Amino acid sequence: MTTSSDPSEWIPVPAIPAHVPGRPHICTIQRWINRGVRGRKLPSTLFGGRRFVHRDDLVLFLSSDSTAGSDRDQSRTASLLRAQAAREQLQAMGVPLAKEGGAMKRPR
């Protein structure tokens, strides 16, 4: 957590959605602070009964979240490649496959 005495570096929690792409709902911000997401919590500090987040902490939290998304995309790509390899292997064995987007008909 960052400690800075410059008041302009601290963002009140209700104002955070304006600083985040997509303007998430305030409940989403509260969830990031209280429970976190993907094992990371958004650090916050209480000043005079109001909760604030340091600008640097917000940037770090958002950048780590976007990195997790790219990992998820790589995992999806790997899954698609494995599925394609399995399809090719089944075709080589002579197993009939459904057409893309279609369902196989059950033999009667």
C-alpha cells in the first residue's frame, strides 16, 4: 500500500468508477476492496470516516488484473488448439464428426 501525504493522490471510493475504464459500479469497487478478485485486494485507507484509494494502488491493481486476462486468453487459445488436434486425430481414426456448429444425428 502506498502512503503519500499529497491529498490529490488519494481518490475517494465513490469517485473511483470515473477513473476506471468501463465505469464499474460502486459495488464492484467495494468488492475489490473487501473480497478482492483473483486473489488480489484493492488497498484502501480510512481517513476521517471516509475510505480512499491511492492513485498508484489503483493503477497497480488494474494493471495486474489486465495481465490475468491475457493469461486467460492464452489458456483459451491452448484449449482450442487441443480441441482441433483431437478432432484431427478422430478424423484420422475414421470417426464421423459433427459439422462446425451442427449436432450429430443419432443413429436409428
